[in-house]
Amino acid sequence: MLLLIDNYDSFTYNLVHYLGELGADVAVRRNDALDVQAAMAMHPEAIVLSPGPCDPAQAGICLALTAAAAEAKIPLLGVCLGHQTIGEAFGGKVVRCHEIVHGKMGKMLHEGKGVFAGLPSPFLATRYHSLVVERDSLPDCLEVTAWLEDGTIMGLRHKTLPIEGVQFHPESIASEHGHQMLRTFLDAAKAGAPA
């Protein structure tokens, strides 16, 4: 079972739909509807942190759940707010983006690591965010996996744990390769290895 934490975002059920199409058995819980112990008692095989309208500190159990997933080595994918949560959970800073973007397409540059394996670089993806993980504050345990031409972080992953985030929205119909990225995450989660 895949546990998807809903951060009160309109894109949550796009993720649920895509993951379901890919064969995942998805259980959805709001970020304030359970505590970390209850989430872990569900014995998820993987966790997805959805987008949301706030910052990581306001996202219910997400920061604590990221730490618990890391300790238990449970594969975790963060999308937008979920991505920012990963950055903050491991010691990075989440700051205002130099431009607020809502529905803007961006060119995602990457080197084929993690969920980006097998994808062309660049590709177009939809962005809806006003916050980003600050590159200069990124801890040594995290690596940048995708970025914009100006260097803004669009993807990151833990170097030794199966934890990965994307700042953009792979579940948006306008994003290229969204299904493939989610499939890569699910396949890696089933194999018990980082994507």
C-alpha cells in the first residue's frame, strides 16, 4: 500500500489517479488526520507527500513523517510542498522564489538520476510555487537532480535513502513524462532501492 499525504491541494487527486493507473494501491490521508505513529502503523510500502498551499512547517505531520520514513528506509516522493519538506527535514532552508509561478511551464534540466532516469533533458513541466529549497543551504546528504537554467532546484534526492522530491507537478496534464516519473518511483519502491 502507498500512503499519500494530502496537503489540502487541488492536485492531490491527480496524483492519486496517476498512481492508481500505474497499479498502486493508494490510501489517502489528510496531513492533520493522523499522527506519525498512526501513519507508520499502516505499514506503507511507499509514501507520497502531495503539493499544498503552505510551507513545510504548516504541513501537518509531513516533516515528522519524512524523518520517520528516513529512519525506516521507506521510499518517499515529495511533490512541490512535499519536495520542500524533504529539503527542510534534512536541514535545508525553504525560501521565497525570485519569481512566483502559477501554471508556468519550465524547462527541467537533469542528468538522468532517480525519477529522471531515461527522460530527455530538458523537458517541460508545470510549476505552481512561490517557495524553493535554497541551493546554498542544501545539506551534504541531499543532491540536486533537476534544475532550471538559472540554477533553481527543481529536483533533489537523498544520497543513500530512497527519498526524492520534485518542485514541479508531474501530475499536471501539461507536464511531459509525469507518468514515467511516477512509474520509476513505484518500480524503485517495489525493488526496495532508491529510484
